[in-house]
Amino acid sequence: MAPQPEVFCEEPWTGLFSVNADGSVTFCPCYAKVRIGNLKDSTIQELWNASELVEIRRSFVHGVIPPQCEGQLCPVVVNAHSPTVDDSEA
């Protein structure tokens, strides 16, 4: 398998979350839809530091697409899997 290109997504640090009426909190509600907890059971600080979200951040720090994001149609993942064109070949 070819090495994955280095990728980065700022969303795990800037915070794209949705909070449902039942208190459940989802990170990346448009694409990955990663449920990180519930406001009834956890503080905002605990949700911000949820283990799954920390792992996603760690993956991006290392330039790797996290497993939760693989196969998503978000621009970060799609661009990482798109072939690049060498300007000298164009």
C-alpha cells in the first residue's frame, strides 16, 4: 500500500459540533458524524477532550487521515485521495 499523503483538518480544534435535543453531541455532523458524548453526562470540557476526539486530533497532527474520517466525502479526505498533477507534465 502506498503511503498516505500528509493531510490536515482544523475542525477538531475549531469545533464543528452539533448538539441534539436529547443532549447528545456529535463531532463533524456533516461527514464523519462521530458521537462524542452527551451534555447530560459530561461537561463541555470533558466532551472537548473526549478520547475519540483526542485520537482524531492526534492523527491529523501526524498528517494521517483518522479511521473515523476514511471514506468520507469531506474536502480534506477527497483531496488527500485525489491524484496530484505535476505542473511540468501539464
